[in-house]
Amino acid sequence: MRIFITGASSGIGRALAAHYAARGASLGLVGRREPALRELAGSLPGSHRCYPLDVRDRAALHAAARDFLAGGAVDLVIANAGISTGTLTEEMDDFDAFRAVVDTNLVAMVATFEPFVAAMKQAGRGQLAGIASVAGIRGLPGAGAYSASKAAVIAYCESLRNELSPYGIRVSTIAPGYIRTPMTARNPYPMPFLMDADVFAAKAARALDRGVRYAVIPWQMAIVAKLLRLLPDAVYDRLAVRAPRKPRHR
């Protein structure tokens, strides 16, 4: 099995890499921090390719994809790279942070999938997986960039799923709740149903093995997500306005 994973140097991406390498997969590992990426590859069983780059660099990302494709058919592409920070619309200095979040979480996902679609169509098989978030279910105050980017990921992957299903290509959306990673370590508020990254990776991999269309992990957050969708706007607004906020970028 050959798998291409972005955001592989830490957090969820690292946990997914470890899980799939233990199953004998050959991995293409993408991350911004080359030392961490090399250390990860060296710690895993098997032979893997490292691609140190920023996923917002479309040309570099496509070059990495072409190199990995040259080694053979790719079974699964996991667009996991993501960043998060608090943003406020009235703060002029937050505009660049907002754009960086959307470019990394959404636009780079498109760039990640682009180079693999033609080969998967030709093979009549393959799977693309986008990592979204429960934060994309409803807008969170102070997290407009992150919520908007993850809501867009959910809609984008749904569109892509229906575009590509006639060609035998599966598209899956995985929406994590709170997962114990360096990203969530900065959250200054309680995180219900917090799950270790390796546990999440195993559950996400099982869902992807089944070809799931959409899954929220852990299951408790799936129930929360369903309830959030059902809440009338007036009720949700009364709850959300008092919700704790992610710190702004500095």
C-alpha cells in the first residue's frame, strides 16, 4: 500500500504515518520541518520518501506528488496539513493570519489532491481523504478563519466525492474532535472527549478502510456534531457567544 500524507511531521499526521507504516505501507511524507520529517521517517519501519515543503507552495507540492507517483500507483492520499489561530475581523493585522489558515487548510488540500486524480482515474481506483474538524460544523466566535476553512473542507470533499465516484475513486472526510496534539496544547480551555493522536489514527484508518464518506471521531463528538446541526440559530447563538476563544496569533 502506498500513501501520501501532508502535515506528517507532527500531531495527527505523524500518528497516521506511524499507524500505516506499522501496517507495511510505503509513505510519502510531507511537512514543513525537515529535521522532524527525517526523524519520523527514520523511526518508522519500511522505506519512505520525505518532502520538506510548505503545502501553500503548489509547485513544490505537485513536484513531490509526481516524484511519489513515479514509484508506483498511490492507494490513498491524506490531506491533513492544517493550522489554527484565533482571528478577529476588526483587527487589520489578522487578515494575513486569516488568509494563511484558509490557504493551508483548504486551498492546499485542492493542490494536494490535484496531481493524483488523473492517475487514479486511469487505474479506476484510489482514495482521497480530507481532514476537516468539528469546528467546521458551526461557526465558533474568535475562530472565523478556522471554522470557515474546515466548513469549506467538508463541502469541498462532498463535491469531490460526487465528482469522482463514477471513476471508482473514493473521497472520505474525517472530522476530528479534540485530539491531543501540539495544536490543541495551546487551547486555554477544557476540551471534552480529548483523544490521544495514536488512538485517533487507528480509528480514522479503520474508517478509511471501510471507505466511509464522512466520519466524526471520537463518537461522542459525532453526537455533539449532530446536535449542533439541529440547534436553531437563536439557541446556538446564545450558547456560542459565551464560548471560550482561541488565542489570536502573535
